[in-house]
Amino acid sequence: MYSRHKYLPKSLQGEKWLRDFSSRLRYKIYLAPCGMGLGHAARMLSAGLRLKSRFDVVYSTYGLAADFIEKFGFKVYREPPVHYSVFSDGEVDTKATILSGVGNIANFLRQVQMEAENIASEKPNLIISDSRLSTLIASKLHNLRTLLVCNQLKVEIPIKKITFLKSFFKKISEEYLAKILFTGWYMADRILIPDLPPPYTISKYTIGNEAMNSKKVRFIGPLLMKWPENYPHKEAIKSRMGLSGKKVVLLSLSGSLRERESMLYRVLETLKKCDRNDIVIIASRGKVGGRNVVKKDRTIIFDWIRDKYLFLKASDVVITHGGHTSILEAIVFGVPSINIPAKTHTERFLNSLAAQELGVGLLSDVNDLCWAISRILDTEDLEKRLSEIRRKTRLRGDVEIYKIVEQMLSK
């Protein structure tokens, strides 16, 4: 347990009323998730919802993540976005991303400035950055303690059409980028990996061997907002939804709004061809707070699913874009996943590869979804593997991060 009165002058620590007053003071935690997609925001919401019982919590982020977090009543500082570009099919547009580099650099520097101003205004006792280098830099300017939550400590540059020259420059660029990121990430006092510990780690290819063996790095388990035990049995939920006897296929597609819309259209067009009458497809357009629902044939499309974990608990298969949080959610809820990452989105592709190697999901192409769904529904090997892993891994990221924060503030 932490105590704040020890920071009072010794001459005042003996005063009971001062001790009582100081014990009522609350520490403040500043959480700064990356705003690309909603995976980082969801992780930090899990942490914030756990921490707010004992600490004051404030956020800073950008894009859809800011809207998402504000829905839960937290104070959010909005900042300019840093993003990558994608083609209409969801593949990463490396050339456009490079060309927008000047704008991204300008926004990054603006983020550092705004973060420094926000921190000066809020005066937090501890800062938690989820994959945001700008926050780490700003926190060091104020000489504050920091935690980094991250599942990608190294980056592979995506190339759609590989050539010898491109491969050469890719290798040099990645080595240079790795040195920059290593210096930046290791400014944090501790690095927390929101993943299952080895040998069950989904982000094993994006963390790197050096980090896996670092004393500064700790695996804390998935950071989820809700857990399977919060819900009734799968069949009870299906019955309540009017889906008894059906196999539920949940589309859990995140990323930028453009990525999500493109992927959703392609997936739904493919699933129309599936020759199965026993499945019901549930999807979300990702419009935060939207209330429209469209039901057509065996498909139900929501503007926004307020409690996706309820639908995840009722699901027999979940289709994801290969996002780290999405794959871990499926593992925790015991649902086999079909992961369809864009081939040029290297982090998601490597997550999906790790999930397939672990035996909890299939790495697939959009065009092969019908086969992949039948492969999962007609066999039990993935479900058995999921049950085995869930018995062996019990870490909860929100609980672990609470313990770490409390420990750091008690020193």
C-alpha cells in the first residue's frame, strides 16, 4: 500500500490531522494511448477503469481513440494525429506514408509540446504511455517516472513488391529505426508487455530477443475491459439473442476508419458465398456511439457494438484483422480466430502468424474465409488448444498494472 504523508516534512508528520488530510489525497495517473485504431485505447481503458478506484486518471490521445475514451467519462486531452496511409483494399501505402512524413514529424513535435504542456498543467505522479514516444520525451522533460505499455518494440518496413534495391534500403532503414526506437522506448522506467508470457506470446516477433531477456521488460498479461466470468454461458447468451442453434461468426475489425470500412465490405461480400445455413454473421461499422442496426438474411450489422465482449462470449468464430488486442481477446474468451491481416501490415501479419503457430487461430486470406470457417466449426483442435492455454495462463493485465503502479508510488 502507498502512503503520501511520508513526503511531508518530519516536523509535520506527527500531526494527526495532517496525516489524515494527506491520506485522503489521491495520486494522479496520466495515460497516453496511441490513437491509431482502438486497440491501444481499449488497453488503456482497461488500465484506467482499474486504477480510478484509487487514483485520479486523465488521458491524452487523438483520432477515434479520443471519442472512444470520452464515452467512459474520462477527461481527455486531444492532440494532432500521427498516422500511416492505406490503399482502398486496406494494404499499407508505404510511398504515401513516406510522402506524408513531413506532416507526421510536425504533428509528432507538436504532440511533444502539447504533452509537456498537459503534464505541467495536470502535475501527474506517474505517466503511462501506450506506444507513444512523444509522451515519453515529454515526461522526461519533467523528470517524471514512466511506464511504457507496448507490444511492438521493433518495426519492419512493409514493401509490397520486393526488389534487391528495396530490400537493401529496407534492411538499412530498419537497423537505423531500431536504434532510434530502442533509445526512445528504454527511456521508460519499466516496459510492460500486455501479452501472455513465453512460450505463448503473440507479439514474440515484434518484441525482439533483446527485449524478451531484458530486466526492464515484464509480461503482464492481456489488458481487457471485461472477462469471460463477467458473462453467462455462451448458449444462454445465444438464447437471449434469439440465436439458439446457430454458429455465431463475429467480425472484430479495427484499425483506421478507412481500413475498417474497406475490410468490412470485402469480408461481407466473401461470406455471402459460404454454403452454410447454420451461421449468423455479426459486425460493427465502428461508428462510435452509433445506434443503427441493419439485419439482412444471416447478417446483423451494428453502427457500434456497445459491449463487444458479450458478443465475443456468444461467438464460435471471430474474424480479426490481426490486431494484437483482438487476437488476445479471442484467446481469453476461448474463441478460435481467423486472422486476415493486410500482407503489408507487418505487425498484424506477424501477430497472426504467431497465433497460428500457437494453434489458436488461422492465418487466412479474405478469399479463403468460407474454408477457414468450416475448418474451425467442423473440428475441435483449436478449441482444445485454447482450453489448454487458458488453464496455464492466468495473468490479468489490469490487475498487474495496478500492482506495479501502487508499488512505484510507494517508493
